[in-house]
Amino acid sequence: MHIISDKVRQLMNYEGDIEPGFSVGAGLRLVLDSSGTGYMLTRWDGTIVLAWPGRTGVISVTTADLKQPEKVAITRVVRGIRQHRTPNWPLWHAMRKRSRGAFTLLPTADFV
């Protein structure tokens, strides 16, 4: 397993001394949302790229363009959130074209 996925899992399970705000690569960092129970991935300029409400709930991702290194970092985080799932990037590309908002659901597929 990748170290970023492990850190995300530890943070969500309140294990170890992992604190929000750590870098996940590609200029993205993991922070708590305003409720204190959910999480967000933000760029260093503060732009929210990904949000999820905590242990359960829907993962949403920006409809803006994502660079390949950002997709790799998001994939690592998603695999930490949902251990046996991975983003379905081709489906996300199709969904974001139809989206009318700044965010859309991040479709996932089984990951073994």
C-alpha cells in the first residue's frame, strides 16, 4: 500500500499522530472541512479539488481541469478512503462535461 493511502486511513481512524494539513503530492494537501468531520484536498492557493464528508458519504471532485500528477495524488487518497475502490477517470471526464456546477461525483471502480 502507498504511504499516502496509509496516512489517510490513519487520519480517518484516529490512529497514530497524523494531523490534517499534510501534503499528498502534486501541490495538494489534505485538510479538515469547516464542520471538522469531513476532509478536503486543496491546492496551495486554497482551491478545493476534492471533498468528502468523512467515513461515509459521497466523494465529490472539481469539474476543473486536473493535471495527471493531481489525478495520481487523488487516486492515492481515494484508495485510503475506500480501500478497495479506485477512481474511474474516463467516466469522470464524461460526467464533468455534463455537470452544471463546480463539483461532480467521483465515480469509482473495484480495485484489487
